[in-house]
Amino acid sequence: MPRKRQTNGLTERARREEAQRYLDLAGVMFLELDDSGCISLINRKGCEILGVSEEDALGRNWFETFVPDDVRSRVEGWYASLMSGEAELHARAKNAVVSASGDERIIEWNNILLRDGSGEIVGTLSSGLDVTDAERAAQTQRVIHEIWNAAIAAKDTRELFSMIHQQLGTVLSADNFFIALYESDTDSLSLSYFVDEKDQDSFDSFPAGKTMTGYVVRNNTSLMLTRDEADEWVRAGILDIVGTPSQIWLGVPLRVRREVIGALVLQSYSNPEEYGSADRDMLEFISGQIGFAIERKRAELDLKASETRNRAIIDAVPDLMFQFDSECRFLTYEAPSESELAVPPEAFIGKRISEVFPRELAGSLETTVREVLATGSARLVEYRLPIPMPDGDERDFEARVVPSGGSTVLSVVRDITERKRAEDMLRALNEASLAMERTLSPDEVLDVATRHLKESGLSSVVAYVDDKGDRAHLRHIGLDQEPLAELLEEYGLAAEALFVSIDDNEVPRRVLRARETVFEPTPVALLRAVFPEADERRLRTVADDVGLSQSILAPLIAEDQVFGLLSVHSDHLRESDAAAVTAFANQLAAALRKATLLNELEESLEELRHTQDQLLQAQKMEAVGRLAGGVAHDFNNLLTAIKGYADLLLADSEIGDDVHADIEQIRKAADQAAALTKQLLAFSRRQPLQRRIIDLNKVVSEMDAMLRRLIGEDIELLSDLHDEIRVKADPGQVEQVIINLVVNARDAMPEGGRLSVKTKAVVLDEQACCSLPGARPGWFACISIEDTGSGIPREVMDQIFEPFFSTKGPGKGTGLGLAVVYGIVRQHEGWINVYSEPRHGTVFKIYIPAADGEADAAAGEGSETRRPRGENERILLVEDEKTVREFALRALRQSGYNVTAAADAEEALRIFRDRSDDFSLVFSDVVLPDKSGIRLVEELSEEAPDVRAMLTSGYTDQKSQWPMIEEKGYRFLQKPYSLPELLSAVRDAIADEDKADTGTAAEEEAAQAGEVEDGESYASRADG
């Protein structure tokens, strides 16, 4: 079993899978090998390239399955040395891989080593880019170059065709290959070169007729058919099959000066997928050069056959011909009369080479002449000469020197300046393409392309089509900027605002609509498209100044969409360069698309990391909230007993004043602890809300006087309240949020400052939510609290909402203020955004869903303070917490009630069933060890429908079952409760008085501060 590398848990796996998806979008293969060379991870793009499913790939040995046979043992041995630490990893590499179908692809790899926790090498992780097409483009250029060399070197057409076959075999499967030349007078095709595993000796020629080759020649178009498609054409009467049918047939026309002279054909008898559209396109591109090469060789052979034809050929082609004797003297000189190289024969005849050419070149040419005479073999020489000599522009020449009988040699000289220029341009474009592959952003791609083009004497402009599709905006200008800037200033334009109207200008329309590559010899035409109102003479001046001359414009296409154009400019451009510029434009478009996808991938990964951080923070706050709720429950039970027994002692008239004061302090401490518990519950979002529709501005306005007392005279309070903002909220909780934030702001401005309280209604869409963490679309009320204080340090920003975290000194705060704000806002289905800079103040923005409808009337204020006694009414008390149960039992009995206590639901049921008619009230805790208090009350109601019930709980989260209590309308007494609260609640429950919630928001605030006076009741009956 290959050893699997250990991961860092599900999060790392999730990140890796996310990275794989984005690498799929970028078209990049993702591969992980363990230390034995087996595949432990591969993405969809890798499976697509290799032609396997992920299940088939995982666990298979990479080298045995996907590395070509001829290098497998060497590569596998190197990998073993790499795993042992003896070999060094190549961070970037390029090699062939074999897919499941046997197809070889060229992959460019980026590699890193994988190590375990102890640093031991456990495998490799690689991303690979399929560069097969780029390699194929380079191979295509090489094949064309070799074909031209073959056209010169071959002694006859048979040898030329053999060389063409040999060169095509380096880039395509060419086991079955033929060249058929068309004879129009007989409408037949002669097989000038034929290599075939089935029909090698069957025939030498055949009628063009309805054959596939005839179809290619007659229609001047390429044709690629599978066996099934060919059969359908035969049945339709379009084609006749000649020879053995193949599984796939691919033919392209051979043209010379737009005339079809024949066809070049490849076929496979075994694999119907041997060729694809890319192969057809490449063959079409190469076939044009092959046609010229064939024609040249035929002309050369005809030249040798007849002196008359020789004379015609000399006049027709731009070649010079010299004949030398053994003393290297010029015997003859021939040049086309219209050639710019033609000079009077007497300039050469009878002179030695050394008398005509510079000494170094003459020495080389004389040596070549002697070698040809000595060996009888031809020689090919390239050299450079100034034309006209001795101080003209330098030109490149190619001289083919051959024996011409006796002791003479013949030299055919061709001006190859243009060919060299084209080769140099192709080389520069290839180098630019390779450099673009290594860039990581669209801007870098354009910079690299411009730099390489400029180094080869080419200037360029790139334009992008806008979203509407009717304009092409100039995105990157690789021209002399100063003259262009003057023209822009003259017309009041900015460089980034330059555009071309596509449909109003012929060249852009052909490029961007018809997807043509266009040669434009007139530079002013392009400037006029950008500056339609400019003077003609002014445009000519600018064109000269910026170096704008002959141009070739090609479309930029990605995913079958034209998104822009590339314009290349130079005095040396020719219409024949269009194919090379088109190929480069395709590579530029692919590089821009790849860079864009990589940028989007990086942005997505960064967004993912940010989202993960937010999730972790939310999970941490949720965990702390659950802890706070649990602590509050246990604390509530303890405080119920503490407060209750303190109230019982205070009710004893026999205790002295000193003892009475001590007990009063105990009670006040318990009230303060209860207020702290309420703050914990507010943070944990587990405190029941009494929500109603309120006018937010009214709540803030009514707090104005209170806030001014809180902040003092040295802080200026400003209010900016928009009209008609309503929310469904607990007004007391909203007040608590504002008070806490205002107090925090006050403490941040010890030397005074300015505090602003603002409200406004906002509507958020998807785009707006992207810039607001935690936001969601909708209509919201926004409360903004802004101060000019000391600000919040960045390093603690993520902790400010955690309970008990405080930047204040000891004794200056509990650290619950912002935690309470956080809990209340989240409980109201809102969120908080904080903006702060040290020494530049802080802004808290609170968003709460807005509500429709009229504001509800405030709850009634005031409550009669009294401590009622019972009249021996029977009460069934159900409480599992012993200390609370004993306090409630004692308190109720001392107050005149006949109380029976039970520790759980089963005991309560037994007691009730024995004397169900005697009980006036069932007073039960909600959370019991064996059954819910709500369920207990429901069962008792089934037996005695008229029995009254009241529930209590120290929990305020889902364990309190508050929504069900509200729904069923049960009375509820929240722990911790005091003796007066208990007696008032029991009185109201027995009397079945329909009490509203007593106590104002200010009383709630006082309760949280530990200042509730005896006799105040907070028991309520839910509305149901």
C-alpha cells in the first residue's frame, strides 16, 4: 500500500478542493504524488487531460501509467532519488505525458515538495499547464522552415515530397500520407507521392470525379470525415470511395497564388479520433507553404530541362545567377531586368570574386567554390552585403553553389532579407508568447507583449470591446506617447477615454465583427477612426511622429468570444505576416484569459479565507453565548434561593437593625448579580423579548435628557434623526444598546469631545452587502453612534464583543457592555459594523430590520406595591432544585398558602391524581429531570381542565420553551425572583387577573443595576 500523506483535517481538504475547482476554471492540472509515485490527488482538469476518471486515477503509479516508455525508467529512478533526498526538485519543468487513449500531451509543471510534521519528504504537489498547442505552434514554424530548406536542398520532387512527409510526421500521425497533383485538362489526380499501409501499390492516378480528394480540389476547401460520415455522404450521392475506406480522412488543398494545384491527404485505418480541428487548422496553415515549395521545385526542375524555360524562370523569379571557373572568375551573370539588384554584366564578367566583394566575404565564397569543384556536391551559403555597395543598406542573401560541368560552378543567389525579417519576427513573437505564459496579471501580459514587440521593431495597440459591444476602447498603447499626448490635449481627450466606433469604421468592423485579420497599409486610416474630426495633414504628421505605418490588425478571441483587437505596426510589415500576427493574437488572448482567471482565483481564495475567519469568529461567539446561557441558568437558581431567604429574614420583625442592614446588603448584592446575569443573557441572545412596533426616533428622542446626564457637560451631543423609521423591537433592549454604546463613547473621550447619534432608513441590495460584513439585502433601520475619542486598536478589534473583554483599567467596567449590545442586536435579527482608527474616533452602525405599521402604545406604567397573603389555597409546587424548592415552600406557607411540594413530574402526577380537586394552582419549573413542565401542566389540564398553572425557569433559551409558553398563554415567572415577586405572581395566578407587563424600560434598567424595591413585580401573563 502506498503511504498517504496526512492532511490537516477537513478544513485543509475543503480548501484544497476549492483550489482545485478554481484551477479547473483556469485550465490548470493539479496533481499530488506520494513517496512511491502513486497518485493521491488529481483535479478534474487533470482527469480530462489524461482521459481517466478520478476513481481510476487515484492510487495508480504515475510513471507506469502516464509517463512515455522511452523515458519511464530514467524518470522513475530520479523520483526515487528525490524521495530519499539525494536528488534536487526542479521547481519548473516541461515533459510529455501519455493519456489513457495513448495521446501524448506536453505539460509545463510547477512543482513543490510535500513534507510531514518531522520534515520528511512524503511526496510532491504539482500544477501543470497543457502547452501542447503552444509547442505545436512552434513545431509548425519549424516544419515550415524545414520545408523551405527542403525545397532548396531536394534534387527532385520525389525527394522534396519525402522530406515534406518526414517533417509532417514530427507533428502529426503520417503513416498513411499522399500528395495528389491535379491535372485540369483530364480532371484527374496523379499520386506524386503515396505512402499507405493498405493500398501502397494499387494505383498511380485516378479521376477526380466524386472522390474526397476531388472534392477538396474542386471546392478549394479542407475536408475531414470519419468512416460513418463518409458513408452518409456516399449514400447521399455526394462522394464515391476510392481504395480501402479509412476510419478518418483529412485532406487540405495545395495552393499557389490562389490556384489549387492539388491536395495533401492524411488518413488512419485504426483510430477515428486520430485527427481533430486543431490538426486540420495546422495542416491548412502548412499547406500554403508546401504549395509554394512544390511549385518552386517544379520550376527549378523545368529550368534544368530547357534553356528556354531557364531563361523564362530567371526572368520570373528574383534570383541572380553567376558561373565561376576554377580560378573563381565570373564567367556569366544573369539577373531579372526589373530586379533592383541588376547591374551591367561588365561589373562582374572576367573579374575574380576578390575584386568584386569585400575581402572577408570573398575569401569565404572562393573557399566554397573550390569545395564544390573538389567534392561535386552543392553548398549553401548565407551572407550580408550593403546594397548598393559599398555603403548602402545591408541585405541578406542566400547563395546555392552547384557543379555546372567541367571545372565550373553555378551560383544561384536569392535576396532573403524579407525571409530573414519574417523569421526574426516569428522568433520575437514566439519569445513574447513564452514570456507571456509566465506572467500572472493581464497588465503584466500586455507589458511583456509590448516590450518584446518593441525589441523586434514592432509597435502595438490593444483595444477592448466595451460591454455594449459598439465601441473598442484603447487599453494599451505601445506607441511614442508624446506626439499622441499633444493630439489628445488639442482635442481635450484623456488617453483612457480613447475609443473606436466599431460599426462606423471598416477595418475595426472587419476585425471585430467578421473576425478577419486585416493588413492596413495606410496609417492615417486608423488615426481617423480614433480622431474623426482631425485634419488630414495633422493626422499624417502624428502618424509619422508616433511611428504608425503599415499595420496588421487581428481579433482577440477567448472562449469563442471576440473581446478586443491587437494592432501591430512597422515599416517592414507585409501582408504575408498576417498569419504570424493572427497566431500571436490568439496566444495573447489565451495569456490574458489565463491571467484573468488566475487573478479571479486569487481573489476568490482571499474571499474564502476571509469568510472562514468570519465563520470561526461567529462559531466562537456562539460557543461563548451557549456557555453564558448555561451559567445564567445555574446562577439564576442560586440567586433565587439567596434573594428569597434574604427576603424571609428581612420580613422577620425580631431581627436587629444591624442584622437587618447586613441582610439588606446581601439582597442588594444578589440583585446586582441578577443584573449581571441579565447582561449575560442579553449577550447570549437567550432572553425573551417583548417586541412590538416602535418609532425608533421617538425612543431616541425620549432618551436625550438621560444621555446628556450620562455623558456630562464636556461632551457635545448631536442628534440627526430621519422621520418615519419603525422597527419591531423590545424598546427597553434598544435603550440598553444605545446607553451601552454612549457610555463606551463617553469613556473614550475623558477630555471631552463630540458624540453623534443618527438614525436613517436604508435599502441594501446584493452589491451593497458585499462591503458590509454580516449584511443581507432588504430594508433596515440604521442607528449610528459616532464619537471623536481615542478609537479602538486594530489588534483587539476582533475581541471587542467578547464577554468580560475590556480595554479599561481594573474596576472600570465588567467587559459586558459591547457583549450585551452584540447579543441584543443579533436577537433582533440585525448586525453591527464597526469603523475605528486610533486617535480618530469610532463609529458603531447598528442595522435592525425595518417594519411597517403604526407604533404600538407603550405598556402601562406603575404597579401597586403590596405583599398579599393567601387564604389557605392549595398549591402544588414542582421544583427539582432543592434550595429553590425549600425556599418557595417556606415562603408560600408563611404567607397563608397550603403547599405540597414535588421534586419531579412523576411525583407531582401522583400527588395531583390523589387530590386533584383540592389544588388552586400548579406552580412548576419548566425544565424537570423526567419531563417538561409544560407537558406536565398539559397532562394535569386533561384531568382537571379548570386548574390554574404558572411556570418558572432559570433558562431563557430553547430549554425554557418560551415560544410555546407564549403560544399557550401560560403565566411565567423568570428566575431569579424575590419574595414579593413570588407572592404577587401567585396572587395574580390564583385570582386569574389579566395583568399586563408591569414596569417601564427605566424600571428594567434599574433592575439590571440592582435597584429594584421590594414589592415590584415582573411576573407577566403571555399574550398567547
